[in-house]
Amino acid sequence: MSRKIKDIKRELITFLLLLPAVFVCLPIIMLVTGSVMSNGELRQHLSPVFSDALDYISWKIVPDYPTFGNYGKLLFMTPQFFVLFWNSIKMVGCILAGQLLVGVPAAWAFAMYKVKGSRALFVLYVVLMLLPFQVTMLSSYLVLNKLGMLNTQQAVILPAVFSTFPVFLTYGGFRCIPMQLLEAARIDGAGELRIFCTIGLPLGKSGLLSAMVLGFLEYWNMMEQPMAFLEDKSLWPLSLYLPEITWAQAGYAFTTSIITLIPAVFVFIWGQDYLEQGIIFSGLKE
Amino acid sequence: MAKRVVGLKRNVKRQKTGAKGHKEMRAFFLFLAPSLLGVLLFVLLPFMDVFGRSFKTVVTSQFVGFQNYKTIFANQAFQLAVKNTLRFTIICIPLLVVIGLMIALPVSKLKSAGTIKSLYLFPMAMPTATIVIVWKMAFYKQGFLNLALTRLGELTGLWGAVHTDYLGSSASFWVLVFSYIWKNTGYTIVLWLAGILGIPNEMLEAARVDGASERQCFFKIVLPNLKGSLYTIVILSFLNSFKIYREAYLVAGAYPEQDMYLLQHLFNNWFVNLDFDKMAAAAVCVGGFLFVIIMLLQYLWDSRD
């Protein structure tokens, strides 16, 4: 009997937790609905925005006449959209590849070699990781200006490549490798680079992947950097272009939102375990 | 056999202090070099330049001492921005920490929490630009929030139609708070969960056998064991609190309602207007302040164990 009550209680708790969770995801559902609504229906729902009347905007979870018209228009009649989409892909790809090349060896150095001064350097990295973009905005601008990189995509890519956040995350993964394993490899005569490639990379994979997943979500969403350093709108990523769409083109805004969202959702679903691990790694004590 | 292993170990130890130490140092710097050079070139050296500029005028580069610092501290926009940013941080971080814990505690007792965790984490994956249109629809003066409030008023008969413009009044600050909590609750839950599940079950069992109530277990065992998680959550929430600028900018532009005017707006506007002298001084101040806070937190955490 008491077991039954316990079961009911557990189900009730699950339900009570699920309710706000669904509420949290409501905005996504609205975006999906909006993207398959016809323009006429959208205008009808959103008419108070245009007319300044006192009635409220309305919504339907299932549209009366679902249509992929806006998708068609976006994908086949807006070549400009592809330029921006490609910009986003290119910048995020370059940043992540650069972070792999630069950040992973750095994380390995911090995790495996406890030499004099390494701790102080690591603390410096942590502080840099925590400084917001606005604090380093002027310094980035000065150096990019000197290198003649302003208004090119390198201005967004290069500073991000040397971000210290992925170093910190990958470090979390490397730290879980037992030292004895390295000692054994050294005794067997393996060089440091070989140890890094054959032991470090495979065993630190989860830390590395979590840095990539968190990095993707962060840079797919980046706004401050391109806004400050890219004047030419044809160089912008999608995330900056999207807000330029006005209420009058609401259907277009919903559709573009969904397409922007798709890669992020894909990475989220594929990498959720790494994402969680990354969040936990980011909290490991050095 | 055993003796030989011991001998081997001793051998390794001896090597480490001598030639090995040098070798280790070399490997350390070789692995670190690309990253360290980049950090020097893109962050540290230019920041020193900024530090120098904070004592000079912008056009003539004349040395003016602390003049720029005096200017920004007397600047009303700076005072407003600092006040709002502090207010935002002081309200949001405790709120986020508590909400996260309140959800994580019951979730930790469930057998399969995968779906719930994913649902709460999902906002983290949503690009800010895609969500702004929904926020506008919700907080517009004829939007969903007002619609819901009006219906509630009709139902209870306590108030009439509500037409608050949340984005154009002091309520806009709370819109920001809401959207911050919405986006960041997920990872807070994950961190709390990691902490809670890390507490050895035997400890709780033993306490229960000794007759401790659930309340006592929570306050005497669970909470004290979560201090490490708390530190992490505070640091990460703090880091992410600066990113609220995206929402604020997208919802209300570069010069929003004054309760929403954050340090990030100010930096951006100074940047656009080429007020590099003020910006340099403010960057040094904010950077220095953050450095002290981070060091203090690190110290507190280190002295814990």
C-alpha cells in the first residue's frame, strides 16, 4: 500500500517538474507554428501590432492552413540568405578548428606538466576566460586595426581562436587521465608528442568534444564581435541579420529563425552528453 | 620482482628532478606556445596599450593623469550603467541558484531524468536572435502576458484590461531577468545534479539510521557538500550574465529604457562614438574589479579545503 502511495507521489513529482519544463520550451513550439503559417493567417493573429487597437494578439498551436510557402520563398528566392548562412558556417567552423589546434595542446600542457609558473599562468587563463567581451573590446579593436583585419571575417575568427575557455574545458577532460599511464609510456620510450597523440587525444576525447559542443552553441549565437568588427553586412552571420527583419515580414522572420535553429538543435541533440559533461568539466577545480 | 619495481620507481623519481625537469619544462612550453603567443598578441599586449591610453587624451595622446577616470566616475551614464548592471547581477545570480536547486533536488530523486533535463537545457541551444521575436510577442503591450493577465482579471473580477508596455517601462528590467533565468536554468540544474549525485549514499543512509529527519539530512549533509557546486554555478552564471546584452540590445536597441541600460550598452555606445579614452578607463576599472572578485572567490574556495 505504502509503496503504491510512493509511486503516485513520484509520478506527481515528475508531472510537476515536466510542466514548467514544457513551458520553458513553449517559445520553440511557437516558432515552429509561426514558420508554417500562411502570411494571411499571421497578419490576422498579429494585427494588433499594426493597428494600435486595444485588442490582443492571438495564436494557434496548429495553424488553420499549414503551408511551407515561407520556407520555399526563403530557400529558393532569397540568395542573400545563403550568403549569411554560409558566413555563419564558415566563421564557426574556422573558430572551432582553430581552437582545436591551439587550445587542445595548451590544455594538455596545463594538465600534464606541473612546472614552475604553470599554476600562475593557468590562473591568468581562468581570469581571461571570465572577462566579458566588452572589457576586451577596445584592446581587440586596437590590435585588429594594427593588423589591418577590421571588416574582414578574420577579425571575428582570430580573437575567438585564442579564447581560453576551450583550454579550460579540455583541461578538465585531460585531468582524468591517470599519471601512471604516462609514466609507463615514458618508460617504454614514447616521446612527449607521441604520448599526446596516442594517449592524450583518445582519452581526453570527451573533454575535447564538450568544448566543441559548447563552442558551437556559443559562436553560432555570437553577436557582439561581428557587430563591433564587421561593417559590411554581406560579411555578417545569420545571428546578426535575423533581428533586422521587421514585423511586416513576420512569416519570413519565423522561417529564418527555424532554419537558424536547426544546426544548433542538431548539435544539441547529438552532443547533449558532451554538453552536460562540458558543463561539469567547467566546474572542476584546478 | 617486487623489489625491481620499487627500484624502477625510485629511478623515475630521481630522473624527474634532473634532466627530466628540463625536458618537462620544454614540453610544457612547446605545447603551450601557440596558445600563449596568441593570448599575448590578441589580449595581453593590447590590454597594456589600453591601460596606457586610459591616462591619455584620445586625439593628441597627451598624458592627463587620472582625468579620464574622473570623467567616467562623474559621468551619469556610467553611474546608471554600473547601478543597473550590479542590480541585475545581484538579483539574478541568487535567484538562478535557488531556482536551479529547487528543480535539481526533486529531479535527483527520479530514476530517469533525461527528458526533463533536456527540456530545461534546450534554451541554451537557442540563438538569441531567434527567441527575440517570441519575447516581443509576449511582452508587447497587446501581447500574451497582458492577454493572460486580462483574462485572469476577468475571471476573478479583481482588475480590468491590462495594457502595460513591458519593454518600454521600468518593467523591462524584469523582462531581462526573466529571459536570463529562462536561458540559464538548464546548466544550473546539471551542475547541482552533479553535486547532489556526488554525495555518497552511505552518508545519508547512516544519518537516516541514526534517526535524522529528511530536513536534517538536507541541511546538515546535502547543503554543506554542495559548496563546490555553488562556487562553479556562481562563476558560470556571472560569466553568462554579461551575455544578457544580446537580449537587451535586440529587444530595445542601443539606447533602451533607462532601467535596462547596462554597462555593455555604454561600452558599445562609446565604441561607436570613438570615445576611446573613456572606454579605456572604464575597461581598466571593470577589468580590475572583476579580477579582484575572481581572486577573492578563488581564495575563498581554496581556503575551504
